[in-house]
Amino acid sequence: MVVLATVLALISQAAAALASATQSQALSHSLHTSRRQQRWDAAAATLQATTEARRRFDHRAHLAQLVGIYLGEETPGGVLVAVQPDQGGRKLLFLDMLDGRSLGFVELEMQSAQSESKILQTERARPADAVSALRGMLVAEEYRGRGHARVFLAIWLALCLRAGLRPATTRINKPLLALTLVRLGFTPQRGQRLAALTNEEHLRGAQAQPAKKGKKKTKARQLPLAVEVSVGSEGRVLLYSPLRSEAKRLEDGFSATELRSQRLVVATEPPEPRGRVAHIRVRYSPPSQGAVRISRPVKAASQLVHVPLADASVGGRFRLSALQGPAAGQPTPDEVADARRILTGLL
């Protein structure tokens, strides 16, 4: 009887401990859910409160909708991510969660997966036939040099993965954006010979192969160009080409507004320290492997912004709803549809 009583007492203690642990886990989950909901509500309020300020520069500002929150080391307070229509495409907005200041934006357009031609919002198209193409990006001047460009592009790639859409780009004429794309594993589509040149070969003056006869002649300022990019003093971006013909095309390839807004300076002498070669006036293809591969599922891909591309420096978390937690798992069909709607505007 004594043994039986002891066993029953132990069982009772174990049951009580289990009940207490379960209650504690439930309470912890409830607290986490409550904090996530509060953070989401605060982000929605911040977006609403900044509408008028943003509308002074963008008449579509009132159409912006909250789609996610990014938390990472680059932005301790968090980044509010919103989307709005933009010139026949979509624009992803990034705002500081603490004060509502604009960190920058990413401009996107929808393209046909077959022809790479632009699909207007008024045209009938299925999401399966669409490609999300990067058209441009801007990082607010006071936030440059902090890694925000990589975060913005990584969030776009995470949305593409969740939506099952292939990422692409239009012709890129921003040297720093081209450099960031390369670091994320993208490669130039045109100018194969230029793309094959190493940094050392380019600096020695190696030239691209001449265009094939019979092909339509392209204006010199529109031809793909490899240029050495480095960061100078006071945030200036130095562009250098050892070939006189390319240096001239480089100078003529940017307007005064582009030179001023991007702080571009065409250098006549090799910069010190030496920079890295980027390819401009070309389209870029996404990585052939990693997180943008949509042929196989990736665990919790909807939550992690960090993706196994060429650059592994982005490792924050991107939540697309107030209730999305650490174990979000695979997105549901409705969540996939929501991500497609964010990027394309299509149901």
C-alpha cells in the first residue's frame, strides 16, 4: 500500500508539473501573440499617420497598404513594409517603425514570363504567366551605407518565393544597384563576353567582343558597359573605365539629375582602393539556385528574409501578418495568393 501511495503521489506530481508547463507555454504563446499584434497595430497606425507627409511627394500615398514587418540588426526599431500602385506597376515602401521616416522604396513591374514584355494592370493576365521585375530602387540619402539595399531586395525576393513568382529586372543603369544584385547572386543577361571578364582583365583593358553583323545597331550610350565601382569620400560613387571609348560612353550615359541624385563621379584615374566591376544597361537574371528556386518547397520560407544566395549578410525576420510566429511553416494557398496580389495586383 505504501508503494502504491508513493507511485500515485509521483504520478500526481508529474501531472501537476505537466499542467503547469502547458499553462506556462500557453501564457508565453499568448504574450508573444499579443506583442506581435501590438507591433502590427502600431505599424498600421504609423503608415496611416504618415499618409499626408508622403502624399506631398506621391499622389498615390493614400493607397498604401501594410504588408509586413521586418526585424533585423540593420534596423533595431524594425521596418514597416507597405505596397501601393505605381505607374502601371507596384511599389514596395519601407518606413522606420519608430518615427515613420521613409527609408526608401523598390519599384516593380509585372512582365510576361514568355516575352519579358510589360503587362499593364488593366490587361488580363494570370499570376502563373507573370514575372515580378525590378524596375528601380531608392535608399533615402541619410540611410545609405547601412545595408538597407540588400534588405529591400531580400524582402522582394522573399515575397517572390512565397508567391511562386520568378524575379527579374528591367535594364539596370544604377551602378550601386547592379553591384547589390551581383552580391545577391544575379547575373547580367546581355554582353556575355563582358560578363565573363574578371575584375583584373577589365582593369587591364580587355574589351568585349564586337557585335555580330546583321544585328540592329544600338546607340552607344545604351550598350552594355562594364565599369569599376568604388565608394569615394562624402558618399560619392566613383566610376572608372580604363578604356577611353568606354569612359566617354560612361560620361554620356547619365543625365545631370542621375549624376547628382546617385552622387556619381566619373573618375579619370584608377581609384584607391580599387573597386569592383559591375555591369550596367543590362537586365539581370536571378540565381539558378537558392531561395528563389520555386520548383521545390523551402521550410518556413515565408518568414526568413535571409536566403541562401551569394550574399549571406541578410538574416532578419520578415512577418506578413500579426499572427505569423517562428513556426509559420509552408504558406497556405490563400497566403500565396496574397503574396501574388502584393507583387502583381492580380487575384
